[in-house]
Amino acid sequence: MAQYKGAASEAGRAMQLMKKREKEREQLEQLKQKIAEDNMVKSNIDKKFSAHYDAVEAELKSSTVGLVTLNDMKAKQEALVKEREKQLAKKEQSKELQLKLEKQKEKKRKEEQKRKIASLSFNPDEEEEEEEEEEEEEDDDTDDDDDKNYEEDLDFSSRLSFFKF
């Protein structure tokens, strides 16, 4: 709050008004949240009163006209149930196929990203490793000559691995 330059009683009144406004803001936020929750509940209520739709039953009703024998009715019903199961199986297979394709795309994208990083003249991960190695070298000032030769051999072997024979 900006500095108020006036009578002390006016400053106290201003503070009271500020506190009152803050309480009103909090109440308004709570009211907004309550209204949003009520709207969510009301939007879900229409699902409770929706009619149950059974595709097999609807198809059976539309395909049968007039009087039908019990055997014919059971045969049609079994055929429709099998057809519905096939449709559900096809949907499941298509979902699985889609998931596999998404996984393959993700894998290809990651490999492409790794390839791009590898093709760079520098590797961000290598820089971190180099910094860690430099810190270790600073900490270990009392290395033996054998250790230095070993590091040189490793460096030389890594250079050789670059040239594939």
C-alpha cells in the first residue's frame, strides 16, 4: 500500500477498508469456485436420464417384422451378437494398432533426436562430463605417471574408435 499522509484516524479507516476489500475478494473467489462445481454437477445430470441404447437390440427389432418363430428369432439374435462382437474386436485391434504406431513414431522421433545430437560438433552431455573430469583432475593433483599414461591410452583408443577399420 502506498504511504498515506494524513490523519491517523483516516489511516486506520483506510486499513479497515483494505481488509474489508480483501475479505470480499476471498468470498468472491469462493463463490466462483462453488458455482463452477455446481455447473459441473449439473452438466453431468443429463447423463443419468439418457436412454440406454443397445445396438444389437435395435438391429434385431428393425430386422424382424411380424410373427417370427422362436428358432428364427434366436438365430437372428445370435448372428447379430456375433457381428457386434466382430465389430468390437476390430475396434480393439485398430486401437492396439494405433498405439503400436504411436510407439513406433515416438521411438523413431527419439532416435532421430539422438542422431541429430550425435551429429553435432559438440554434445551437451559431453560438456558436463568434461567439466566433471576437470573438477576431478583439480582435486587429484597427486596422480602417478602411470595414471596419466593410462588416461592418454584411453584418449588414444577413443580416437582410434573414431576411425573404423
